[in-house]
Amino acid sequence: METRLAGRPGEIAQNVPGLQLRNGTTKRIFREAIWPFLPQDLQVITDDLLSEKVLGDRGWFEPKAARKLVGQHRGRQEDWSLQIWQFITLKLWMRTFLDSSPDASAT
């Protein structure tokens, strides 16, 4: 989710110290503001798709390293949101296109 401010409010926000970068991350204030409002369902989905069993099923990933990223992200030690999102979307893609059998009724 990304929020963009147009016109004068955006210009003001860009000039406020601390809004642009923190540990190389932009839009820090928006990420911190939205953190309490993230649905609990996202944690359930993340735990399901990035469990050690699911990540280790093909041997493509090191499950403990992925779980470490999730733990650091949840503990707000590091912002691994992009990497976690990439894992989730890849696992969903794999479920859809690699794990599903062709629909027999389509023939």
C-alpha cells in the first residue's frame, strides 16, 4: 500500500526531517503509522505460506532464514516487507501453476 500526497502537502512532507530516510528506507512515517492497522489475517497468511514445511517442500529456499526475516520484520528490527511479499507471491504462484493439476473438465 502506498500513499501519495499531491501538490503542496507533498512538498511539505518531503521537507520535514525524518520523513524521507531511516536506515535507507523511505516513507518511514507512513509505514509506522499503518503498522497497527494491518489485518491479523496477513500474519496468518504469512505464517502459512512461509512456514518451514511449505518453504522447504521443494528445497529451493532455506526455511530458517526466511523465518528469521519474518521474525525480524515483526520485531520491527528490519524492514523486510518487500522480501516477505516476494516470498508470498512466489509461493502463491507456485501453488497456482506448479502444484495444481490440469482441470479435467476443460477437455
